[in-house]
Amino acid sequence: MFAEILGKIDGWFGRSFLLARYFPWLLFCLANALIAAIEFEPVRDFLLEEYRNLGSGEKLVNFAIALSAVAVVAFTLSPAVQPITRLLEGRSLPWWITDLLSFGHVLKRDRRIARGNALFQRRAKLPASGDVIRELARDRDEGAFMRGVSDPGAIDRAEAAIRPLRTARYLNRPIEVGALEEAIDALSAALKSNCAEAQRLRPPVDPRAQAQAATLAALHREMTDQYTGLVTYAADIAQSHEAHEFNSYQTLFAKIEVAPTRFGNDLAALRSYCHTRYGFDFDLLWPRLQLVIKDEALLAKLENARIQLDFSILSLSLSCLFTAIWLAVLGIWGSSLTALLIVVVFGPVMVALWLWIVHESFSAFAETVRGAIDIGRFDLLKALHRPLPKTVGDEHATWETVAEMLSLDEPDSDIAYEYRS
């Protein structure tokens, strides 16, 4: 019966409504019924009576009416998601709250910029891998002419200097410039003063010297191997951390704009991505681009990401409403410690959890949108009968002209349309 009712609701309103609007309201109503049953005995008796006789025809009709009433409420209040989204962006907050929150996000942005600059400086200070490998090879050739191990202490010092680098690589951690240079200098000194070629040692060959030469050769190989060498690893891991920090910054903050909330900054970062890469006005052109996307798989992915985002936003809002209402009700009329503890403990936890889910959902949605714009933006130009740009500069100018046309501004010149047979 329940599945049949949900199937009819889905048929009437659609999958998007069912998942993004109806289910959050249904969970909200169930949570309210649970707390009311714990707190108020008449409500508990009523719900128990309805549950015992659920199999009867009258009770099933009542149950269907209740589910339909939830659907009507969810459908009627669907437009409320838009102002809630604007509130999450920070656009509906009082100016003094906006200024305070914006100041905090500016500090966070500046710290991310400083961290990125520090990673860049660390990578830039690393010695060039190719130069280090060639110089150590020359040092090894120089030491090979000695045909002996004249300074075994230098090998021990090289081993000691390389050991922390080896540990860093095993733990996938970056290698500091000073530690790398110290290891390079120690290995260079060891290679110059000792022969690393065990087969070229001057006879009679001492087994201990042969072992020391093999150890030195292994250290040299560990430092300079083309794929697993510590010198190459130091450059690669530094570049990887710098790229990760740069990409992370671009998903968290716009190039210029700073919003008062994290959600607002996520959206600003998406707008900035579209504008800096292509000159694409996201707020104006994205709704139109969605109308011309023909890739069914991409459309399905966009719809799923949007449903997840809307579901999480509405669930966050209803969690806040649930917590606020029951804190007021229990504070005035409440007598059950159990109900109060549930609201006080689980209410804020659910709000924080849903807020985190909102951010994660928007991140997934934004990545899908970026991909859709990267791949399909020219479909919008074709639908508007605009010629395709030939260069990146032409594309920026093209989207600027399109934005002027669609926003009813006066373009700099008459717009020429292109038609294809």
C-alpha cells in the first residue's frame, strides 16, 4: 500500500519532487510525530491506536490522506527552497552579520593564498633533478678512479642524511629543501672519496670494503633512480602538493569575490571558474545552456546532483525548524527529560551534519556543472545562431556579446547570426 501511494505521488509530481521535496518533509513529519508521542500522552495513545488498526480499510484511507497531505505541503512550499538558498549564500543576511562573516572568509582566503605561495617557494627552491643526477654521476666517476674505500665515515654520514628522506617517501610526505641539500652534499662527498664500483676495487679485495662500496652504490641508486629516486620524488611530491592546493583554492574561493558564507564562496568559485576560463556569465547563461544539452547521460548526472543538493538544503532547513520549534515547545510545556535530551543533543548534531552534506553536495554538483560547461557551452552558441569562436580571446568576446544581447544591453556592434542547413 505504501509503495503504491509513493508510486502515484511520483507519477503525479515526478522523481525530482519525490526525492528532493517529499521525502525531507515526510522525515520531518515523522520526527515531529516521534517527539510529540514521547512528550504528550494523548498523541502517543492516538498514534498507537492508529498503528494497531492500520490494516483496516478506514485506517489505510487515513494513512493515504496523511501521506497526500504531506505531498501537498511539500509541493506548496517548494518555492521556499530559493530564498533558503539565497540565505545560505549570505545574500539575505543583515549587513553587520555579512561584514563580520565576510571578514572571516577573507582571512581564510588569505591564509590559503599564503599557504599556496609557501608551497610554490618550497618547490622553486628545490634543486633541478636532472642537474643533481648528472653531478652525482660525475662524482661517482671521480671516486671510481680511486679504486678503494678511503673514507668509510663519509658513507655512514650519507646514509644518516638519506635516512629521513627515505622515511618521508615511505610516508608520502614532502621533503624539505634543507634536508635534501644536506643529503646531496653528503652523498657527493662519499662518492668523491670512495669507489662505488665493487668490481673495480684494487686487489686484494677486502670483503668489508666490497660491502661498503655496494652500500654506496645502493645509496646513489636510491637518490637518483629515474622513477623511484629521492631527488625525483622530492620534486614530484612538491609539485603535487602545490597543484592540489591550487585546485582546492579554486573550488573554495573566487578570484576576486568573497562571500559571507562557505556556500556563497562555493557558488562564487563556480562563477569565477566560468568567467576566467571562457568569459561565460554563469548566472545568465547556465539556465539557458541546460535547455540545449543533448547528452542524456550528462543530463541524468546533472539531475541527480541537483536532486541531492536540493534534498540536503531542504533537510538542513527542516532540521533547523525542527530544533527551534521543539526547543520552544519543550521549554514552555515540556515535562519529558527524554524528549528534551533528544532535541538538545540530536538537533544541533543533525543541523551540523546536514550543513556538511550541503557543502559536499554542492561540490559534487559544481564539478558536474563545470564539466557540462567545458563540454557543451558551444551548443548554446549554436542554438543562438552565433558563430563559434576560433581562439580563446574570440570566445571571451563572443560570450560578452551574447550576455549583452540577452540582458537587453546595447552591444558595441550589430550582431550577426549564423545559420546551418
